[in-house]
Amino acid sequence: MSKKSHKASLDLSAELTQRMRVDHVFEAFQPTELRASSVVLPTNFNCLKTLMNAYESACEKMDDYSL
């Protein structure tokens, strides 16, 4: 395996790990009965902003995937 493909493999692994962690965190915020539905759109944007700020304070800045 070349250095370039090894780095790409490591980058992909890190990205997948980060996405699984984000999924795990957000599953904890979603009620069980809503997990089966395909899309839940927010209606309380003050609550959403509070949630986003809490996530960024405790975890990391939200990226395209976590948004």
C-alpha cells in the first residue's frame, strides 16, 4: 500500500469514527418513538440553537455532517 493510499485509508477511518460518534450523541436527544420516522423538522428554533450550543460546548464545533 502506498503512503498516499494509507493516509487516505486513515482519513476515511477517522471520518467514519467521527460520524458514528455524532450519530450516537444525537440518538440520545431523539425520543424513541421518533427514531423510526425518516425526517423530523425542528419547530422550536430557540431550543435547537440551545442544543447546538450545548453540543459545541461539550463536544466540538458542528461540521457539515453534524448539522
